[in-house]
Amino acid sequence: MIGFANWEDRPVLAKLWQVCFEEERRYANFFFNNAFCPENCLVYRVGGQPAAMLHLLPASMVCGGKAVRIHYVFACATAPEHRSHGYMSALLAYAALVGAQREEQFSAILPANPSLYTYYAKSGYQTFFERDEYLLRAEQLREQAAEVEGRKYLPAEVLNRIRNTLLQNWEGAVLWDDRAFWFASEDNRAYGGRLVCTHGPAYAICRYAGEGLCEVTELMCTTEHLPKLFGAMLQEMPASNYRIRLPKGSGLLEMAGLSSLSAPEPVFCGMLRPLDGASMDQLQVGEKKPYLGLGKD
């Protein structure tokens, strides 16, 4: 009843996505046309038809000072008429077996809402990832911003190299490959967002989240390059306020002399499960808390 998907399953799985996540078909199509891999999609079939699915996105995580293989469980969905039968719990258990067979050490997941943290805990997941949220006025960015000329474009592989360099020593940080970075930025664009980048190791994944508010779902930058990045953000994503997500404990804005309109809000944003042969004790997390990022949180 549980197995990997086939290419021929895409229309049915896209419909399942649309029903479960209540999204327009074009968003499901974007995923299944650009990121779907049958060997990374587990399906629970009833009567030969997909009743539930989840996707295992390959990634790595800094653990004990080195990168280890993990997977990220994405787009868990069960058809309404098949819920409360344990199908998703069975898929999660099978996913753990698949991950162990692939020599992945951990499974990461982001519950869609707070109530699901309890649900996933029953499958062995522990609350793990955190981030901070800052709310800044446009005037605060403008006071720090440097003038920029035109829009800067950098390919996904260059930006992902910036990300991996800044996070390579961050215990518990999830690192993605270039394809995953490209998909995240293009997915953000499909929802009306924009990837803002500038000279130097700096980028911001931005989208509008209400009148006058720009949400920065990931910002990677060194303190010295913040002025140019702020200038690019003001130019390309003008807003009255900016809500910025940062790895918890980065201290980036504090070092730049910026303070949030409200106290930085710590947010739990994901869970982790050790797979066969691995242990949470392997992770040497300090003041800098584990970071999922790339808009997944």
C-alpha cells in the first residue's frame, strides 16, 4: 500500500495538493513541473489510487562541525475522505526507513500549524529549529542604506554558495543544494515575491504580506554589506515596514545598531527526528540556535 510515486501520478497528486492546501492549481503545477522526483515521493494507495503523499527533499545539516545528509519532509497531504486512518503516520514511519537506507542521519519537518507539533511528536520528531523575527520601519533601513544603481542579478548557485559559506559553521543549520535554492526563489516569485541581491555576500528573499508590509523570509548578509542590501530592498520592494526573519542568535541587526519596533520574537519553526544509528546528542547546539530557513520556516 505504500510505495514510491510514478510520473503518471502527477495529475492525481497535484489535485491532492490543491484540495489539501486549498491553493490554485498553478502552484501545485509549479512544484510538480519543477521539483517533483518520483524517487523522493512516498504515496499511500487505497484501491490502487493515491490517498496520501509526502515528499523527501534531500538536504544536509551542520552536525558536529561537519555536513551530514538529511531529508526534509514536505507537502504531507491526505485526501479528506481518507483522514484519521493512520495513513500519514505510516508514511512517516516508512520515510524514516527510506532515510536510514539512504544513510541520511536526520529527518526534518515543519508542521503547518502549532497543533501539529503534538501530532508529529508521536512519530519521533522533536521541536528543534528556531528563528528570530524583527520588525523595522522603512526609515530605519533608509538611515543605514547605501545608494545602489539598478537591479543586481546573481544566479542561484552563487547565492547558495553565499548561504552555505555563512552557515557552514552554524550547528544545526540546514544546507540546501543549488536546485533547491533555485526552486525556493522561483516559488517565492510565483507567489509575487522577489529575490533581492547586491554586490558582496548578500541577498534577501522578499514578499509582500499585507498593506505596507514587506516580509523578508530569509536574509543572508555580513554587517558590512547591509547598507547596500537595505538600499536594494528599499528600491525593489518599497514598503512602510519590513518584517525580517533571521537565524536566532545571529546578532546581525544589533551589530548594525538597529532595534526592532517590538522585541525580537523567537519562533519555533520546525522539528527534527534522528534516524537509525543517529542521535540528537550528536548536535552541539550553543547560543546560535538551529536554523531551517530558505523560506521553509
